[in-house]
Amino acid sequence: PIHVEKKIARVGWFEEFGPLKVLVRQGHVAVNFYFLIKGSVTVSRVDDPPHRLLEDNVLESGSQFGELDILERKHRSETIVSKERVELLTVDRQVLCTLQET
């Protein structure tokens, strides 16, 4: 809904990263939720063991990532790496959980 989008725009912050930056690492605590404003990222997941690459997808501008692990209170299920320079709107876990309640 538009009222939630407006709240996110007010409480989120802008971040910019160069290529090959690990934005989210599989197994780490979920801290932030991201909107991909510009650029693209690779999404991958490795099983444990035998450490095989299970997924290798690409997200483009307009995509979002990170919300499910936060809402489900899980560690990151995937690693996300920038393919090129990316611009992100980032939202903190506490803010996202508060927005879910509204």
C-alpha cells in the first residue's frame, strides 16, 4: 500500500556499493531489508554439506530482498553480491517489523 511505501521512504536510508560487494551473507543474522534502486545482484545459496551451489539467480532494479528472513526471525538463507555498482534503499529490522504491524 502507498502509505507503507511512504513510511519506508521516510525511515530508510540510501546506500551505494561497487561491484562484487557481499551485501548479505548466508548464515548471518538478518539485520536489514533492501530495495534495489539501481544495478543488479547475484543471489546464491550453498547447501551444508556437501557445499554445492544450489541457486544462482539475478535480481534487477526494482527488486527487494531480505524481508523474509527478518519477518521469520531466521538467519540469512542466501548470499547476495552486487554484480555492478548498486544503489539501495535500506530499512532496519525494527522499522520493518513495526511497519508490518500497521
